[in-house]
Amino acid sequence: MVGAATYPPRAVPLSLLAVAATLGLGWVAVARLAPGYAGALAQLGEARPLAPARRLRAAERAPGALVGWWLRDPAERAAFQLAAAYLRRDRETKTRLYPSLGFFLLLPVAQLVSRATYSLTAGAFVSVLILGMLPSVVLEALRTSSHHAATEIFAAAPLGTAAPLFEGTRKAAIYYVLLPGAVVSLLWIAAIDVERLPVALPSLLVLPFLSLLPAAARDYVPLSEPPTTGRQSSTNVVIGMLITVVGAGLLAMSWMALAGGLLPHLIAGEAVVVLVACRALAAHIRHRPLRLEG
């Protein structure tokens, strides 16, 4: 037949596998997981057995000298340790956060299935693009908790602003999620084509500014909001769409600058702009008085 499309031999089996996997996951979710969801949700708040004293002392020393210079403010350090404890131990936070990180984790696996070299390169840069979404995803997950009533203690603490609480939580998100993700993305790009590594730098430079956005419009107090169905998802979708558009624009500008030999100028100019913007936004967050609702 003239103009008939040809497909590789593995196209049909992979297509059938995708359909079967989708139907299978839907059946497992409805038939197996749904009946026990209410009971599992009720158990999220149950206390776990106390850890040995040696492990508790080790946790109290975290993060140690590695980033101790980064957490000189006592309130920031306390917020960092609180966020780190919830990221590592709280099942409710894990249940809310890990599905949001699934796309970033599964993307390399999906790209490795393809044999096309260009898809590996595209997947590597898409992972850099997704990095911009991680700060808002993690920080929104740490803003919500079923233990929200306990945050009334912050109203009694001598805090004039929520900035130390936000900065400690933000740095925990950077240390435990964003920094490892950036290392993985850079290693992925370097393994494919090390000469294209500088193209990812403009997208990485903007990450500190993106991590400040969750506290730009209102006070950020960790674990202070009750869980509401759909609110976190809608927030992440809106923020994710905006960041995706901005990140795609930055990647396009980086490729054009590389082709024109202007990439070093773009990186230097962006570094100055991001530095000024971060200082201005951090000052705005720091000078806003703390107001706890309710």
C-alpha cells in the first residue's frame, strides 16, 4: 500500500503492554487499595515505637557540619530539623509527596526504553526542566499536615516573622530533594554529551528564586494547614504550568545562545538578575510580620 506506515516489531507488544498496565493499575487501585484506604489513612497518625537513644541523638545532630554553616539561625535550624524529620519519618507526608515525585523518577526509565539517541538527550533536559517544579511540590507538601493544630506554638514563640520557619523548611527541601535531583540530572546530561552540559546552567541558576515563590504572597508556616482534598494538587498544577513555561523558555534561550556563542553572557547576566531578585524577594518575606490564622 502506498504511503502505509511501517512500525518496528516491538511497537505492537509495547502498546498492548501500556494498555494492559493502565487497566491493571486501575483494577488494583479500585479492587485492592480502595477498601483499605480509610483504615490506612486512620493509621497515619499512630505513633511509631521509640527509636534507640543513639539513633535519636544522631538525628538531633543532623545535618551536622556539612550544612551547619548554612543554618546559623536557631529558628532556621529547628525548622530544618522539623522538615527533615517529616520527610524521613512521617507516613502522611511521604504518601502526599512521593506520588508528586514519581514523574521525575520515572522519566529516565521511560526514556531508556527508547533506542533513539535524541530521546535520551531530550529526556535529560526535560529532567532539568522538571527540577523547577520540585521546590513548590515539596514545600506545598510540607505546608499541610493533619497535625496543623500543633503549629499554634509558633504564635507563642518570639518570632516577629515567618521567614526563619520558611527558610529552614526551604533549605531542607533543597538539601534532601532538590540537590540530589540536580546532581542526577547533571550526571545524566554529562553521560550523554558533556559538551551540552552548560546549556542546563541557566535552568539551574533560577532554582533558588523558584524555591522562594511559595512564600511570596503569604506567610509560610510549615505543617500549619489542614489537608484539603484537591487543594495541593490544583496548586501544584498551576505552579507547575507556570514554571514549565518559564523553564522551556530558558532552555530555548540557552540553545540559541549556545548556537550564537553567547551562552557565557546569558549565564552571567542571568546570575546577576537572579541574585538581585532573590535578595529582593527574601527581604520582602523577612520583613512581613507573622500572622497565624485561627
